[in-house]
Amino acid sequence: MSVTSKKGLDYWLPKLVLSPTVAIAIIFIYGFIIWTSVISLTDSTILPRYDFVGFEQYVKLFQNPRWLSSLWNLVVFGTLFIGVCMVVGLVLAILLDQQIRAEGALRTVYLYPMALSFIVTGTVWKWLLNPTVGIERFIHNLGWESFQFDWIVNPDMAIYTVVIAGVWQSSGFVMAIFLAGLRGIDTSIIKAAQLDGASLFSVYSRIIIPSMRPVFFSAFIMLAHLAIKSFDLIVALTGGGPGNATDVPAIFMYQFSFQRGRLGIGAASAVIMLMTILAILIPYLYSELRKPKDA
Amino acid sequence: MAELNIKNVNKSFGTTDVLKGINLDIQDGEFIILVGPSGCGKSTLLNCIAGLEDVTSGDIMIGDDNVTYAAPKDRDIAMVFQSYALYPNMNVRKNIAFGLEIRKMPKDEIAAEVERVAKLLQIENLLDRKPSQLSGGQRQRVAMGRALARRPKTYLFDEPLSNLDAKLRVEMRTEMKKLHQRLGTTIVYVTHDQIEAMTLADRIAVMKDGIVQQFGTPQQVYDDPANIFVAGFMGSPSMNFLECSVVKTADGFGVQIESQGKTFELAADPAQADLSAYEGKNVVLGIRPEQITHVMPHVESQPFVTRVPVKIEVTEPTGADTLVLTHINGQECECRVHPTEAGNPGEQMDLLFNMSKAVFFDAQTENRI
Amino acid sequence: MRDTSKRYQPVTGRAILYGVLMIVAAYYLLPLILMILTSVRSMEDIRMGQLIAWPESFSLEAWRQAWSEVQIGARSETGLKPYFINSIKIVIPAVAISTILGALNGYVLSFFKFRGSDFFFAALLLGCFVPFQAILLPQSQLLGWLNLGGTIPGLVLTHVAYGVSFTTLFFRNYYVNLPHELVKAAKLDGAGFWTIFFRIILPISTPILVVTVIWQFTQIWNDFLFGVVFSDPSSQPVTVGLNNMVNSTTGETRYNVDMAGAIIAALPTIIVYVVAGKYFVRGLTAGSVKG
């Protein structure tokens, strides 16, 4: 038998099978990220042009008050969205972990919004939050005439309506992650703690929750990722308004790139979004990869 | 013919050398056991023989064919895995038939072969079950059946019994031996269990750190270990290793030991080792627990037997014998005595050190003197 | 005294616990219930009645309107129906192709590792995280060059390209936990690459296959960004159709039609969730806990 017999089709086949995906990764992921970065260094407007202007687009971007307010909105929305989702998700998970009779049914109810499109969620909440037809009118009709809940048309408050709808959609998902984390904990630890005389509260606060740190971490990553990418929900709920009150980077990028024909600045904003996600992600991946690998 | 010759095989993963210059000449029909602690490279060597891993250098010959670069399917080898690796989606019949189907054997021949194997292993009643419906022992049989069905020249076993409970393991061990006697084919069998190695093998290759430390019959490996590692690995309870100095005795050389502040000279059997070069230096005395016994007149009268009083520290009854733990030269020493002769912990007891089977190792190189 | 308080205290505790859980359940369920109720009410009923009220009359008129009659933008075809059909035409090939690719990739990356394959897997995972804004511009350029701009094949290509990271992750993480001896045994039995895949590995991949198909189906069906950027009116998916419908109707907003439309757009994923919720949740958690 010859030395080359093994380097036949069996040798190349796995590589051949993988090659379409290698091409996808090189072109659609890495190539396009580089391409976007390159465009962000040019003075492209409606069409990409390759006249390089250095970091001028970034300078313009950060002098643009709309961009700055969209960043601030993202900070407000992101912090509240992540914070509230985590708290609601954790509390629900702990409550559901108390040997609840209808756990399966309740879990299904809490989680179903995650199956919906953000567009559907936005459409529904836009209607519920509309003061003239939704909740405000409902309370008025009940007899509380002075009740006011007009956040969606109030530029100072509109961003919080995005948080309400976002939490409605995503908190069940955080609950599911936390519940899986709680179920993954070795029950003998809990029994040992109870034998030591720890109360249920201190079992959770001192043993279970600290041991779920990785779960918190991955929930945080997922939520941060959702927040930075959030586009559909805001488009459907407020359309970025009233005015630019609920503008976020994703909407800014879309409008400048595809509606205003300012590709350069749109690309620059996309690069900033990517950098933000990487800044959150890389420490996470780094800590993940440092763990011993499974076989 | 299915001689299996492994010539100077090296295997590295990246910068780690897993196999370092392995040479094994295996006769047709031999039952060979590769034994060693986990990470010694025994499973890697088996995978290399199977062709599941490429060797970095060296040659593997089956009969007259150099199969070093042949695909696994072209080596005429069957393998039984520790996890059994039964195809979970197929019933037992399909599992056994799969390899034959791939080799395009006619349907009626396959059916006949499955019947034959099932009968041989007494699994006829399991043929229509899925692996998930089988017990551990049954899965093990099916895995064997899958290997047997192809009638290969060589069988490879990768710790096939280690997932079974103790009782079943002993039963299967016996069956495995019978099977080998009936089939007469070459078997290479990996285990970390030295009892399995002793009971099953025609020859044992003891491995450590990617090197074959010793390759010989079970008795050779047990009585004539090549170094401290082999001596310590084979046998349970393990051989005692006592560092002691070599002294000149009346008619040769011996070693000095100390028990409870008194020193004793144990004369060495010149047939076991020539200690002349080590006079005044320290060597490691290797003596198995069964060579240190309670006082029996017919033993005491033999040459190279010395009576030494010791202090009993711990006793471990095993039923047939009682193991007595004491300290010699400040080192732990286990001795095997008759249960009725064993004293209680803290008591004094006389023991006979029979040096006729004792071995000596160089204290630095740990090799046999 | 102490005895009774000890006996009753846990019971009231349980009651509060169940009460809280029910109230939270109501918070999640109410919007859906209101959507359904509103969609079968008449506009008059909605104008005059309460937000939360049993319908005066029951009518599927709003559903019919949303499905086939409402004028969306300047299209000649009316209703959400053509958008819904577009979504189906996008989802089926995109899910099928990305799932098949993912299964094959996972198979290779788990059982046929070669130098650099682990690195490639790690590199591919960036595709799970990259904000799509960072690739929108070049992707629209590329689709333009390929003459696929604004077409359904263009959207399919886009969804495959950005879905394959997830499908590969799912399959690879499932396959690395299978015993590697299975493939070794099959190799020794003489089976080749494809035989092992189709006769051993694929038949035991059903759970992860379901998870992946559901995940991809939900992601692509619910997509809005690609749908709004890379389509023209003839290829827009149902999410874009719904958004246009809700935002473009002139005159009085017909909430019953809007809600009927929202339910129509959500129905396929809700059905999947109800039928295979277990697998849906497994996909979500698998997608969140990266390997």
C-alpha cells in the first residue's frame, strides 16, 4: 500500500465539506467587517467611494448631536433593560424553583413573548401605551380621570416605554436561563447548607446565587447584545420618536446609510457598534477559553 | 499470517510526545496486553494500530503488509471499545451486520454470520433490541459480536471490561480467555487493571510515559521486573521498596535493615543479583508481601531466609491472608501472614524475610540490578 | 398559639407565592389576550367600549381585512397575504440550507478535526455576535453585484450566511458530546465519510435537528432588519408588511385590523412555540451558552 493512499478523497472530503462555510466566514463575516471599516474611512455618500479621509467621519459622528443623543438613549435603555430583565428573570426563576405545581404552564406563559417578532411586540405595545386608546383611557374610563400615562408621546419619557416593551419580551428568556442554572446546581450543597441551619433566604443569597456567576455573565452578554442591536422594537414602537427621543445607534446607522445617503458616517457608526459589542464580548470569551476544554 | 510488528513507532500531538520509539513483535495468535497508568500512551498505541490515528514515524506491519498508512478498513482489524460504541439507532442485529453490509457481503451470508456470532456469544434473544434496552454486560457482548462477525485477523480491545461491575468483570474475563483459545487469533488488549493483565495475557507490555518498560510473560513481569515502576505496578498489594545499604556477608553480599532500633543483615541470593559493585552504597530492595511471612519452620530452614522481629502497626484481614503493616528502615512495609498468626496492632511479631525472590534496584536509575 | 402559626404560616406563604406568579402571568398574557379580543371586535365597539372588555359582537372581518384587503403602501396586491407568502418563500430554503450546512460543519468539526479546524470554529462564532449593522453596507453592495438586490434569493443568501454560525455551533456542541468511538467503530467497520454521516450520525441527531430548525425558523421569520434593507416591495417579508401596514394607514387607525395583522405575523412562531416549546427553550439556552 502506498503512502499516498490515505491522502485520497477521505483526506480532502472533510475540508471540502467545510469550505462553503469557510468562504462564508471569510467573505460575509470578516471581509464585510473590514469593508465596512474601510468605508468608514472614506468620504462615501450615496455610493461607496474610496477617497480616504482618515477618521474624519468619526469626528463628524461624534460632533453630531443626534448620534450623541442616540448613544445616551442606548445607555439609558441598555442599563434599564438589562437591569430590569435580570432582576425580573432572577426573581421569577427563584419563585418557580419552589416546587410550583403548574411550573410548566407558567414557564410557557412567561417565555412565549420571546417567540414573537419585535415588530409584533412593538405594534401591540404601541397600541396599549397610546394614551387615547390604551391603558390611560382604560383607567380614565374606570373613573380615575386625572391618571396620566402618556410616556410614549412624551419625549422625556418615551425611552422608558421601549424598556417596558423590551422587558416584556425578553425577561422570560432570562428567567429560563436562570432556571436552568438553578437546576444545574448540585442539590447536595443546598442540603448541606440547610443542615448547617441556613435559612432559605441565605441559601439563595449566599450559596446559590454566587455559584451562578457564569449564568449571570451569559445572560448579561445576551441582553447587552440584544440592546445594542435593538432596531425592530423601536421602529415598530416609536419609530425613533417622538422627535428623536428614542433614537438609538441602530436606527441612526440605518437612516444615515439607507435613507440619507451618507454611507461614510453610517459605516463609522456601525464600526462603533461593533467595537462596543466586542468590548463586552472579548473579556467574556477570554475567560471562557481559559477554562479547561472539554474533550 | 497475522503477526503484528510495531517498529520504532513515535507519535506526537503538537509538542507532546505520546509514544516514544515503541517496538513490539507480536506472534500470530498471541494474546497481548498493554498495561499502564492512564496517560501512558497505551490507548494511543492501540488507535495507531487500528489506523484511527496516524503515527508520526515508524512502521506497523500486519503479516507481510506494511499498513502504516493504510485506512482502518483496509487493515482487517476489529476493535471493541470501552464505551462499546454500539450504534444507538440500530438494533443488535443491524449493529453486528453493519460492517458486513459495508463490505457488500450477500444478504443471506450476513444473516448466517449474525446467527453464528449470536449463538457463540449467547445473545440470540437480544437481536431485535436497541442498545438502550441492554444491560452493560449485554452491550459488551454485542460489541464483541460486532467485532467477531467480520472474522478479522486481529482484534483490538480498549479496556472492554472497565465499565462492568466487579462480578461481571471476572466472569467476562474468563469468557474472554476461552474465546481467545477457541478463535486463536491475535489479540491486543489495553487495560489499566494489572489483574486483568496477569490473568489474560500471553505476554504483557507494561507502558509508562510513552515507553514500553517491559515486554514479557506475566510471570517474567511479576518475578523479574525491569525497574521499580514495573515492579510496583504489577501485583496487589504492591511490592515493598526499602532503601537500604549493601554490606558484605559471610558468603557474599546482603543488605542491612533496621527494625525497632536493631539492625539485621539479609543475605542476598547471588542468583537474583550481583551486588558486589554496590558495597557500601544504597540500593532499593524490592520484596513482595508474600515473601515476608510469619515463622514457619520449613521456610526458616531454607537459605536466604532471615527472622526479623517487627512491631505491628496495622492489620488488614483479606480473608485468605492478613496483611501486616510495619516500618522497616523507616519505610512502610507490608507483609502477608496467615490470619491465625497475625498479632494485634502495637504487638511484637517475628517475620521471615525470604530473599530468594527479592530483587534489587539502583537507587538512582531505578533500574534492576 | 405557636403551633398554629407554624402550621398556617407556610400555607399563606404559598398563597402569596402563587398570587405573585399569577399576577406576573397576567402581565405576560394580557397583551396577547387583548390582541385576540380586539381583532374580533368591530371598530365601533373599540371606539365606544373599554380596552379590556368582552367583544360586543364577534367578527372575523378585521382578520379578512388584514389578510387580503388592507392597502399597504402603494402595492397593487392588498393585505398581508403576499408578504406572508414571501416570508414562507424565504424561510423554507434559508432554514433548510443553513441547517444542512450546520449539520455537516458540526460533523466535520467534531469528528474529522484537522489542523486549524478548532481555530476556524472559534473564528466562525464571531458570526453569532456581529451586529448586522456592521455588514449591511457591503452585503447590499454584494447583492447588487450578484443582481440579487431586492429579491427573495438575495434574502435567502443573507439569512444562510448569517445563520450558519449558529447552526454550526448547535450541531458541533451536540456532536462533541457524542462518544467519538461511534465514528471510530464505523471507520473500522469500513464506513466512509458519507456513510457514517447518513447511517450513524444523522439518525441520532433528531433532537438537535429540531432545535436548530426551530431556532432558524424563528430567527428568520421574525427578522426585520434584513427584510427592510435588502428587499423591494415584491419581496418584503411579513414583518416589514406588518410594520408598513400599521404605520401607513391613512385616516383612522383600525386597531382591530392592526391586531389581526400582528397575530397573523406572529402565528407561525407561536404555533411552533406551543407545539415544540421544549426545543425552543433548549435552542435559546444553547444559543446563549457558547461552547
